[in-house]
Amino acid sequence: MTDLYPSRKSEHPAITERKDPVVYSSMTEQGPLRADQLTYFEDHGYLFLEKFFNESDVSMMREELSRVLNNSKVSTDKRVIREPDSDDVRSVFAVHEHDDYFKSLSKDRRLVDMRNQLLGSDVYIHQSRINLKPGFNGKEFYWHSDFETWHVEDGMPRMRAVSCSITLTENTPFNGPLMLIPGSHRYFVSCVGKTPEANYEMSLRKQELGVPDHDSLTKLAAQGGIAAPTGPAGSVLLFDCNIMHGSNSNISPAPRSNVFFVYNSVKNTLVSPFSGQKPRPSYIAAREKVTENGNG
């Protein structure tokens, strides 16, 4: 398959225009998202839906988050990713497969229908994870495009995937909320550096390859600025797979935790990684459990 978005193959970074649509359905097509919301997503690369879930849902989310976190603290499961300089839990992957509550949440018809509308097809879950940032010690996630990694290391061919981040705790300007560069999803930043085998074993703890150069980031931010959607627990952030995003460390007392469900189109299933290396494990990138109607 032709590599439409080569990265980590040149000694010099480059910015090229996106070759894929952003919204795959017609703006006039009936669906859960209004035409103005679809237009906003197409232009900015994200959409924030404050207080999407009610208080009862949020209460259940908090209970499940606490349970997952407590179980993960002593777990030796490879799905549990720890901080690079400590044993603190950084992320827990494949929560939709190993936790009944988050499995049910990932199949919430309202979420799946929005993804179907944005991607113009049935979807499956490419990846799910909980990202944790405890108060005072939560570490940063450096600027990156998810698609760059999913393309190079997982073999995702095209930009036809969308992430759904649900705030499990309140996201404030002070506890390391997700930051995005609006409009950056329209450009692909080719990164430098050869990908080593099993790069994920370190990159999930601290990403150093597949990160954009400073000049490219500066150009994108000069065009689109930086947004940091914040809101109470139970809010939803939809964002394009290629938008440049990251988050600061959390030195506030308040923890920040979000669960992410990545929905990929069933018409965009993974091929061999474009790095030429072995695929990453299935708990990071689904290959076999790919079915329609959001059940992957």
C-alpha cells in the first residue's frame, strides 16, 4: 500500500496538507450532531460537549475510576503503563475489554452514533485507555498527532478515526487539561528519527519519537492558536486523529483523569505498520476484534 503520510524516514521534518476529508458525512445528513457542530469540527478539528453525562453517570464513573486505579497500583499487567521515573500509574489500556462498566460506556449509542456521523461509516474501537494525572505529580504528555504514531507503528492507512475523551474528573486550567492546536488537523507533520523495535515500551511512558519539531509547532500555533477545553466531570471532547495536542504536568492539588475511546472506520482497518516493523500489541491497536456498530 502506498504510504500517503511518510514519517520518520527523512532527516528533515516537513509539513504537508492533509489528503483525507475531516467529516465524512454530508453536513445536511440527519444525525446527533447539528450542521453547525459538524462545521466547527471540520474547521477546528475538535468539538467540546460540556456536561454530556448526568450526575448519576458521573458518580458511577468516579467509582469505576477509583476501582481501576486501585487495582492498577499493584498490577503487573502490561496494559498498565507507569511513569518513566516512578511506579505511579500513567495510563491503563484496553479498559473497554477488561472492565464491564467502561465496555458498556464505549458502546453508548449516543457516542457511537456521533462517531458514525463524523466518519461516515460503522466504527470499531481501535484503542481505549485511561490517562491519569494525580495532583502535584501528574506528568505531561508532549505535543503529538496520534495519527502519526498510529500510521507509522500500527499501520492505520488514512485519517479516518476520531478520539472521544470523557472527563472522569473536572478538567480545569490548572490541572493539566488537554491542549489542542485548532486547524492543525489539516496538516501532517512528518517527524524525524528511526523507530526502534518495540518503541511502545518506552514511548507510552515518555514519547520522544513521533513528536513534532519546534518550528512546525510554532507555525501551526501561529495559525490556529492553542485551545484547552475545560469543564466538569462527564464532559466529552471529540477530536480528529491528526490534530496536534498535548498537556502540561499537573502541579495543582486536584487530580485529572480522562478515559479515551478511539473509534476507527471499518473502512480504515490496519495494514502492516509503515515503519516495516512488527505490529504493536492488540491492547494498544486492535487488529482482530474489528466488527461493525462499535463492538470492536
